[in-house]
Amino acid sequence: MGLIAIQYKDAGITEEPFFAFVNSMPYMFYLIGSILLVFLIALIGKDFGPMRKAEERAIKEGKLIGDKKIQSALSHRPMRAFRSQKKKIAR
């Protein structure tokens, strides 16, 4: 609200910033859609896409993380970057 209030004051607008924010909510389509989708998925209990695959893998195989994710997490790239930074700090 503070940022809106500053901009409104500079522009000479007399409307209360809180009411301007509330009045703009119907135009926040992505926000409204994502909130509705969360409730819909929670009510129906059915997943889709990558989350569905992850839940099926967790139920059938007991793996919380996929094999590809584990391999990428264990790659040596981050360690090399860390080591080079460590050497710079030690100098």
C-alpha cells in the first residue's frame, strides 16, 4: 500500500490506495485462476502433469526424488564453482 500511496500522492490522485488495490483485483486473472485451481485440485484430489508422475513414482517405488534429479544434484559443477570461490577467498 505504501508504494501505491506514494505514487498517488505524486500524481495528485485522491482515491485511497487500499480501495484502488481492492478495485483492481478483478483484473488479476492469473491470481484468481491459480487460487481456483488450487482449490479445485484439493477438492477433486486428482493431479496432472509432472506432479501426477511424481506422486505415482512415490507410491509405487517409494522414491521421493526422481533418478534424473538425483544425478543432476550430484553433478560436480556446483562443487567446482564453490572450490574456485573458496580459493579466491583464501588468497
